[in-house]
Amino acid sequence: MDIAWILTIFAIGFVGSFISGMVGIGGSIIKYPMLLYIPSLLGFTAFTAHEVSGISAVQVFFASLAGVWAYRKGNYLNKSLIFYMGSGILIGSIIGSFGSSYFSEQGVNIVYGILALIAGIMMFIPKKQIDDIPLEQVTFNKLLATILSLIVGIGSGIVGAAGGFLLVPIMLVVLKIPTRMTIATSLAVTFISSIGSAVGKLSTGQVDYLPAIIMIVASMIASPLGVKVGKKMNPSTLKWILAILIIGTAIKVWMDIL
């Protein structure tokens, strides 16, 4: 370990958490491949897939918490949606994170690749004027929201992500939630999900504490900054940024798997 290694881990956490706050995800969709590939490319010891998933699980807890705190004012947090999707994803993430210890390195990467591919495809499905709906008039199917979040929780618990990169397209495409409400609310649901994921990873000894602490510090600084930038950006631009990130990550992961 040296200063260059610390700065590398901090930079990965900062970039991922900034984008996390900006587009409403926990950031693992970005930080997972960065942690997996960048340290080894720079000559440092590579993290295993299990180590990466453990670090991500703990870090996402703090990144999403910081993002939600930045969104606490205004009508962007849909409390009913947070309750139903939060309940489902918390149960699912606990199941997935405890079960992840039974997966091989390749198995964890395959689950991650499948989730990223599904999320990427969903981001390109047309959305019909959802941003024209007044925030106080937003409605959604409660049963569908709970079931989908449970499924997302299981998958995301396995890879140590909190599922934000899947929650956003589900809220936009399936539940028809306006973009800015989706971004804020998905951060809150992601925070709830990260509780289950973090507990499971910590309990099964899958967390490397030092890089996790470095990334937590980075996330507490960068996530609120990302929220400030995201509030000023066009909703359509935010959706395209997220779509490109997800598709790019899915392609890279699948290239390595295959």
C-alpha cells in the first residue's frame, strides 16, 4: 500500500459517487468494473470479484445516504414508493448477499453482466411524456413495484450493488415515474437495499476494510456534489448519461466473461 494506491481507490470512489448522486444510482454499476480493472492496470494487486462486491456493498450505503440527504428538501422523494420498493429490495438484498458466498468469481461477474445488460436495454425503451406529470399526481402499481424490487434485491445482493442501476429504468419504464422523482427516490431505495447487502457481505467476511473506508470518504464528498449538478441538468441528458454508462459497462463485463 502507498499513496498512489490510496489516491487510485479514492479517485474511483469519487468518480463513481459523483455520478451516483447525479443520476440516482448507488454507483456500483461504475465502481464495480473500475475496482476490478483499474488497480491491476496501474500495477497494483488486483481485487477479486468477491472483494469488489464487498467493498461496493459497504460504500454504496454511504454514497446513497449522502445523496438522499442532499435531496431531502422538495417533493422529489416519493415516500409511498420508497416504502413498497424499499421493503421488497431489503428482503431480496439480504437473501442475495448471504447467498453470494456460494457463487464462484465467474458466477458473480455473470450475474452482474446480466443485470447491467437488462438495465441497459430498458433505458432505451421509449418513455411517454412521464416528465409532464405533476409530482403530487404520480401513481404506481404497488404490488408490481414490490415484486420487481424483490427480484432486483436478490440479484444486486449477489454482486454487492444496491440495484440503483436497475431501479432507475424500472421506475422510468415500468412504473412511469418522472425522471427527477425517480433519481431522488431510487437513491432512497438504494440506501435501504444497501443495508441488507452490507450486512450480508460483512457477516460473510467479504469486505476489505481499508479500501472500503477510503471509498466511503470519497463518496461522502462526491455524492452531494453530484446531486447539485444533476438538479441543474436536463432530465433527458441524465437518462442518456446513465444509459451510456450501463451499456458500456455491460459490454466490458461480457467481453471478459466470454
